[in-house]
Amino acid sequence: MSDFFSHETAQIDEGARIGAGSKIWHFSHVMKDAELGESCNLGQNVVIASGVRLGNNVKVQNNVSVYTGTIIEDDVFLGPSCVLTNVTNPRSQVVRRGLYEETLIRRGASIGANATIVCGVTIGRYAFVGAGAVVTRDLPDYALVIGNPARQQGWVSRHGHRLKDPDAEGIYTCPESKLRFQEVEAGLIRCLDLDEEVPLPESLRTGQLRYDDLK
């Protein structure tokens, strides 16, 4: 008996590796040599291509294809129908297998519904890509970006809230978690209370405030 769940309509190829506690839902396909960590969730009509690596606790919503060349770290959220690519200049007549460009989505990042990530970029830890945005360049940790092409509009906390109104020392406080953040140098923000590679403590893993509560 497997230690993960797959719906009867899901297709899991021989050689795919699925972590304990993961769930794979209707009409999704995990291809040969793909790797899912523990406690991942693949929604309906998701494709995870050969060679793709997903970390632990990755949430992939409906109608997302993750192509060869993509690396997704722990705690990443991929919103419904977002698009990931792996060749900048595709041509049907030109075979570029073996030339796939690497896209790295780092720990805790969120990609909004219908957003497009042009291949070859790195999405920083806990960055937040707004719905429908088109990302064409690397994003720093905690960046909030929207638009086409995506432009940075500020910073977000690990809970996904905008960081506003820093104090006299330039310290931002997340309105939900109360974790503190500071821009330690131009374009580089860090959490002062929790290392970026450390998971959230159990006490902070259940949300208490809606986004609209803080507008």
C-alpha cells in the first residue's frame, strides 16, 4: 500500500517518486523521473514532467503544467492555470531537448492565477507574483510583483501581507504574524526573527486574517 494518495484517474509513470502524504487528484499526470516531496498536493489536470523536482508541501492548483527544467523548493504555491516555460525561443521545427532552460522557484514563493513565468529566471524566497503577471527577470526574496511585464510594487511578509510603514529603524512588522523584516541592503530584505530556511512554527501555520481585513 502506497503512503500517498492518487485519484483513480491520475497517471503516475513508472520511475516517478512521490513523497509520503502527497495527494494527486483527477486527471493529473506525474511523468517518469519526476520527484515530489512529502505532503504535496496536485489539483485537477496537473502535469509534472520528467526531471522536475518539487520540494515538500508544494501546492499546485488546477490546470498547471510544470515542464522539464523547473525546480520548485519547499512550501511553494502555484495558482490555477499559471504558466511555466522551458525554452525562450521555441520552434516546432527545431528540436531543443537537452537545451531546456532552468527555472528555480525558491522556498515559500507564491505564483498567482494565470501568471506566466518566462523560463530561465529565479523567483526568490517568499516572493509573491500577482494574478496574471508576466515575470521576465529574477525576483528577490519577499518581492511583490504585478503587471505585464511584472514590476515590483513593494515587499510582502511570509504570511503574504504587504509590508508597510517601517519604524524609525526601517523595520517592518507583519500585521498578522508580528514577524519583523528589514531591508539590510538595497534590494535585500530579511526576516529578523526567523531564518529564511526555517519552516514557520506550528503556532503561525493557521491563518487568522484575510487579505481584505488589512486593506
